[in-house]
Amino acid sequence: MVAWVVTLAVLLALDMAWLGVVAKDMYQRDMGELMSPNPRLGFAAMFYLAYPVGLLVFAIVPGLRAQGVMRAALLGGLFGLFCYGTYDLTNLAVVRDWPVALSFIDVVWGTVVSGAAAAAGAVVLRWFASR
């Protein structure tokens, strides 16, 4: 449970900094009319509560069993690459005027933030397991 909380906290903090400050104007500019003026926070909450579970199952626990925190970070990055890639490539395939450049940036971001969150969760899980 603590590893999930830390993973969630790191994911949320980094993503809020990215979406709310660093890349905010880029998303608004590139998505234009596609971006909702009123985000549906319930759906966002569902994502943020579920995604760390995926990181735990597919990256953190297997990474620690295999080789350690770096392996968990690598697996987390790959998980992010596949998840964000699925989202962005699907949007490119079916949403009219979905911005191509934004999709590539978003996939890179998903890879980075997922790897970082997985590393944080792995550090905490390893620390609690060693006690």
C-alpha cells in the first residue's frame, strides 16, 4: 500500500507540474478545440488511482524481483511507452486533427514519468521489504 501511495504521489506531482505548468500552453495550443474547457475530474481520478497499480504489477514488483530499482524504472518506462503509445496512436488513427507532434511528446513524457514513478515506488517497496 505504501509503494502505491508513493508511486501515485510521484506520478501526480510530476504530471501536475507537466500538464499545469511546463506543457500547459503547448497542449492548449496544439489540441485547440479538442481540449475540453472543463476537464472531467472523475475520469482523471480513475486514471491516477489505477495507473500506479499497473506500475506495481508490471514494473515495480517484477523489477525488484529481477535486479532492483533500475530494472523497475526501466520496466516502468516501457509500461509508460506502451500505455501512452496506445492512447496517442489510437487518437492519431481515429480522431480528426489529432496533433502528431503532441503525440510524440506525450509518449516521451509518459515514458519518463512512468519510469520515475516506478523507481520511487521500487525504492519504497525495497526499503519496507528490508525492514
